[in-house]
Amino acid sequence: MMNATSLLNAVALKLPAISIDGVPQPWHELLRLAQTGGLKTWQLRGHELIPVVQGGMGVGISAGSLAGTVAKMGGVGTVSSVELRRLHPDLMAQTGHLDEEPDAKERIENANLVALDREIQRAKKISEGHGLVAVNVMKALSAYEPHVRQALASGADAIVVGAGLPLDLPELAKDYPDTALIPILSDARGVQLIVRKWEKKGRLPDAIVIEHPRLAGGHLGAAKVADLQDKRFDFDVVLPAVLEFFKASGIEGKIPLIVAGGISSREDILRLQGLGASAVQLGTAFAVTQEGDASPEFKRVLAQATPSDMVEFISVAGLPARAVRTRWLNKYLRTEAKLKAVAHEKKKCNMSFDCLTHCGLRDGKAEIGQFCIATHLGHALEGDTEKGLFFRGAGTLPFGQEIRSVQDLMDWLLGGIKTQTIHFQSLRHTAAT
Ligand SMILES: Cc1cc2nc3c(=O)[nH]c(=O)nc-3n(C[C@H](O)[C@H](O)[C@H](O)COP(=O)(O)O)c2cc1C
Ligand code: SF4
């Protein structure tokens, strides 16, 4: 519900009432709200969309509930494919105890594919056919290919790949010409490389996510922590360079750009659309919504973190990452040098299913992280603040520490309206006085 000032502002601007007495209005009201406020809607594979994308967040942070809710509002909602069995007690009962069994890896990965299919169907059901349901798959996963194939077979509208260069994605998706293929990159050089390679395979990206390593959460698209601040990643450097490259290559206007990292207001979207972006992608702000698939404790840790709680480090996947400096992470970082000094190749993966193609811990690579990311992201999903790894972006959140609905977040991002829980009756009273 709106507060009195917001309602009066909305009436003065002839904005549609977007949430009355807690009942969300149809998705097209959000489209109209975006347009009335000067934002541009955008097209992906023939669908007109609001310019807000919810980024994929593993492990289990963005699954069917969050992705479906965002899609229902006319946006792109993204299910993260990694370790989704953790959201399904029956699949955990079948696989959670597996360790030395010779078929442990196969059974765990099968459970993850079943869970991925369930979450895609759940998202599609919640979306009621609006927006698009995407699936995010990390290239660094050992099960990258099966996850992409499952997502395609389960009817994902888009496949979004980060944490590595998805040079093989056009081949993997060749039987699915209607599924949008979207790489995540961080600089103009990466965009040129992927476009050139994909062009040779006869397919262009349907959109590209440009994620800022200085601002985003989770794994970051830079070689080392010292590079995160590099100016070449700034949106006002990357966007003009990429647009210039598109123009010179004769593909101007063909590939929408989605920018990600530190975005929290309508003014941000206006500015970024002014630079040539079609849409923005948010992660942390969606992770802490009521519909977010993580535990309330996970959301609390992210929402309450201040800039001084944030830390960057090298993950076990070999990429820099950004997270909240929780008790476990602090302890790990204090002992990291010692752990690296004794790094050695292990006979067996910590969790039996070799989640990563290259893993600093399992493979004994002393130059990168020395912890089991699958274990600690799993603890975070459950809200275990002692042992969890809580990925988070560096920016501030639109509602501070409050856990609000996706509708509230959309109202704010698209209309600049901060809804409050005031009764309509008292609104009329306030407006009349
Ligand atoms: C908890 C968390 C988990 C994330 N996991 C993934 C992931 O699995 N794959 C991915 O491509 N991006 C991941 N991201 C990045 C988001 O999709 C998004 O691009 C980024 O967080 C945007 O920055 P913001 O958090 O400042 O909005 C994650 C971010 C967060 C906060
Ligand atoms: S040790 Fe942990 S992080 Fe490394 S591959 Fe195995 S499950 Fe993944």
C-alpha cells in the first residue's frame, strides 16, 4: 500500500495505482509505470519487458519462488541451477548422506537435475505466463553442460552463463533456437571476444549482462582482487565501447545490454539507460525480498551488513568474490596463508560430487581459495551464521534492513514509490486534511 505522499504524487503524475490494499495490479501496470516515469521497456525474444532483471543467485537463493514472482511482474526472473536439491527434503533424504559410494556423484547430480526441473516448473507456474524465466548456470561447474541441457529441456526461456566464457553455448543450445542465450561479462574486450566467436557459430547473444566487479555480489569477472577497482569496468567506460563495437560490426541495436552491480533506484536505471543499457540486473536487493528462496536468517545477514562488513577474496573457483565478513569467513581469511602453504591434491572431493571443474581445495592449487564452497554456501542457505558464506553486493539496499516484497521493490525501482503499510481508509483521511 502507498503512503499519502506517494499516492498524491502518483495521482499528480497520472501514474497508475500499482498496489492497493496489498493486491498487486497486473504486470502491464508496471510496464506503464516504467514508461510514465521516463524508463524504457525492452524486448527479449519478442517479449516486452520491464527493464529490471533479477540475477541468478546460488546456492538456492534464487529458485522458483523468486524467479517466478519477478517474471509474473513482467521482468526476467532467474533460477540459479547450482545445488538446488538442497531446497527439496526428499532429494536430500536420498543424497544428503552419500559419501564413499561409487555412484555418489551421479546420484547427487541426478538429484540436482530433478530439482532444477522442479524449480523451473514452479517459476513458470507462479509467473502465469508473464515475463521470462531464465536459468543461470556457472561455466565453472563440472555439471555445466548437464545443467544447460536440463534447463533447455525443462523449458527455460533464457540461459544465462557467467563465471567463465561460454564459448560452447550456441552448440549446446542448437536445438532450441527460441531460447535466449545470455553471457555475463565485465568489460568490452570480453564482449568482443564472445560476439566474434559466436558469430562464427551463426548465433549472436540475445542479450549480454555487463556485471561490475567493484559492485556486484558473488563471483566477480576480474582476474584478481587488485583488479576489481579498475576503471575499465565502469559502466560509463564499458557501455560506450561496447556500443561502438556493435556499430562497427554492423550489429547495432541487435543485442540488448543488461547492466548489473550496485543498482538501487529509478535514477540509477534512468542514468544507465541514458548510457545505452536496455535493462538493469539486481541481485542482493532481490535476495532479501519476502519471496527470496533463502532462509530469513540469510536475508537478515545481507540486509544488516554495512560497507565495513564487506570483504573481497579469491574463491576456490579461482575468481575474486565478494561476501559479508561473517565469523567463518573472518576465520578462514586469517588462516588462508597457512592453508595455502599446506595445499595439496586430495584423493577425493570434500563433498563427493566435484562441484567445480577446477577447485583450489581438491586440486591443491595454493594460489587460489582453500575452502569447500559447496559446504559453506549450503550453510548460508540454511541461515547458519557460524559456518555460512554469505555472498552480497557492495551497495546499499533500497529498504535498508527491511525485508519487503518483490512488488514493493518493483514499485520503488520503476516508479520511485516507497510503499508503506498504511490503511487506505487512513490515506483518504490524510489526503483530505
Ligand atoms: C547471494 C548472491 C549469490 C549470487 N550468485 C550468483 C550465481 O550463482 N551466478 C551468477 O551469475 N551471479 C551470482 N550473483 C550475482 C547476481 O546475479 C547479480 O548480478 C549481482 O549481485 C548484482 O549486483 P547487486 O547485488 O549489487 O545488485 C550472486 C549475488 C548474490 C548477492
Ligand atoms: S571440494 Fe567442495 S568446492 Fe571443491 S569441488 Fe568438491 S564440493 Fe566443490
